[in-house]
Amino acid sequence: MGAPMNRHSDQVVNDIPARYFLVLGTAAADLWSELPQELQHRLFEHAVVLGHQGEQDESLREQLAKFLHDHHERTLAR
């Protein structure tokens, strides 16, 4: 399960839209292994595009893939 909101800075907690995005993203990560593979792929690709903010650097893609692999129920036992 995701980290409680009180672990995040006051700036994020006091910025209501940022808090909503944070909790929605945390919920998606928590439920990742239960999502259909097509939805996982769409969310992943969209996150990479949003995270790049115009950059062509592929390191975010690699880091995000590793994060999901390390936290994904089906891959933890490997």
C-alpha cells in the first residue's frame, strides 16, 4: 500500500490539485498488478511522455520500468 499523505511536504499537501494527482498516482501504483495489461501500457507510456517534458532522455522510461518491476506483485518473487 502507498505511503500516507502525511509523509509528503506541506507544499504538496496544501496544493489541492497536486495532492489529488499524488493520491491518484499512488492508488494506480498500488493497484498496478490488478490492472489490465493494455491499461498498464497506456498509463506507463503517458507517464513517460508527461515526465520527459520535452526531453528525449530514455532514463525516465528505464527508471519507471525498474520501479514498477520492483514493486509489482507478479515480479517480486522472481
